Amino acid sequence: MDALGDRWVAAPGWARWVVYVLLIIGALLLPSDTIGSFMSPHTDWSTLLTDQIAIMVLLAIGLNVVVGQAGLLDLGFVAFYAIGGYAMAIFGTKFGWSFWEIILLAILLSALSGITLGSPTLRLRGDYLAIVTLGFGEIVRITANNTDYVNGPRGVQAIPHPPNLSEFEIFGVQPLKYGLLDARPYYYLLVALIVLVIIFVKRLENSRVGRSWAAIREDEDAAELMGVPTFKFKLAAFAIGAAIGGAGGVMYASKVSSINPENFPFLLSATVLAAVVLGGSGNLPGVILGAFLVAWLPERFRGLADYRVLAFGAALVLMMALRPEGLLPSRRRKAELKEGTGGMGSMGAEVATPTGAPGATEGGK
């Protein structure tokens, strides 16, 4: 993988753009029935792609900003997903706003929620920060469950779909016509959103903001001594990750047209975190691969009934034991893991290293 990474870095710009275009074309061809007959023999492939895989990829990219780039352990990411979903539900059904207006509002509300959560809590680290974020996720879910304005546990129904942009048809699909029966137009819209988010996140990663996040992740105290305003950049990571999660919530609610608090359990936060760590925390291609596998594998082996969950859990445990850096780690993550920080900074994610070994630290002894 390192050799492949070297070749990618040395490749000319035109070659990279060719690869990007081919990847996007491949993603747009995924809903094909021919591919679906193998990938998902027990469920509708285009629905699985939209409702689970594409949504999981989007959420994993958002959580990767918080966990993989800034090194903050967030167990309540589902709260921002819920805020986006309920924003779509409330403003779509009660105020008649259009999808495009609501998604912008939901991104803003989710970012403000991230700032609201982060302002008093981001001075905590490690397990303490994880517990606070977990509590925030449960507060949002329980509040929705106990609020009559959003029908409590019954949830909100008849959520409007995105407005149709065009009736044109290609290969038997109307990609810009959004209804209840065909999931493919929503999938194409999610692909467009994921591409925009990837461009945004990659530009951040290669900027001063990304370098500040890397410094905070590796050693927050040293970064602060070197003049990095750590609190400001951690708050920015929370806000950006929350905004991406909120956008995912809007997409989900507008597709399924009915949501309730049970759609936003803590287990979803844990699953998205597992996808980030499994793929390679901080490495965007790895995170996308991890999200795809975490969402797809349990459905691919649905024929095994309840044993599929047992097998999937065993595979995750085996993976973390044999390849703790993830499927597609970056060199920086592998170096951090060797130094005993687990790729998430010295914030409660320390990995033990032999005493006296190169890179051994107090947190890793």
C-alpha cells in the first residue's frame, strides 16, 4: 500500500483526474441489477445502496473529521444525524419548506449544535469526552421521544421528497425524479453530496486547518505550546463533522418519508465509529471502504439469519487484533500506532508498547 501511495503522489494531475472520473462513473453504475444480483441477493440492491451504504459512507466521512483528523472520540454522532432528520421532518411537514432550503438550514443547525456541545465539553479528553458525547446523543433521542410536537415515539410521517428537477430518462431511469418506489435518484443525489463533501474535507486536510488537527491529534499539549489555538480548531472539527451528519439526516428523512426516535439509536454511532476505525482512521479512502463493508456485509449474508451478526462481530474483532491500523491506513496513522497513540492522539486511545521500545510513552507503558 505504501508503494501504491508513492505512485499516486508521483502521478501527474491528469492521471489523478482520470481516476477520479472513473471512480465516480463506477459509483453511478453501482445500482445496476447485474451487480445487485451478486451484492445483495436477499434485499433490493438500490434501496440498500441508498438507505444504508451511501448514508453510512457520508456519516463516516463526517465522523472521520472529528475522530480521524482531530483525534476527538465522539460517541454521540448520531445526535447530529437526528437533528438533520427532524429538521427535514418539521420544516417540510409543518412549514412547507422545500428540500433545498431545509438542507441548508439543517447543515447550519447541526453545526450550531456541534458548537453548543463542544463549547463546554471540548476541554475534556479521552473517556470523559466520549461519555459526554454519548450522553448528548441519548438526550437528543429521548427528547424527540418525549416531545408531542414531533409526535413522540410515533414520529413524523408524510415527509416531502426533494422536488423533481427533470423528467428526462436514461437507460430506463429518471435520475432527477424523486418518488417513493425508485431509490436510484436518491442514490445519485447522495453520490453528488458525497463528492462535494470529499472535496471540501480534502481541501481542509491539506490546509492550515488540517495541519492543526494533525498536531492536536498527535500531541495537544505540544501543539498548544507551539501556538496552535487548539480549542478553536477542535470546535471547528465538531461543527464540520456535525454539519455533514445533519446533511445525512436530511437525505435519509426525505427518502424514507417517515422517521421516529428509534431510527437514531446509540448503536448507529458505534457502527459509524467502527467503520472509521476498520477502514483506517484519518485516511479517506480507507474510511469509505470501511463504511461500505460495515453497511454491506451484514445484508449480503442475511441468509445466515442471526448468525450473520455473530460472524460480523467476530470478523471485526479478528481484524482489530491482526490489523489494528485498519484496512487502508496512512503512513502517519501507522507511525502513531507504533508510538502508542492508536492514531487518535493521546486522548484515551493509547495502545500499549513494550517498555523501552522506540516511541514508548507514558501513555503506552
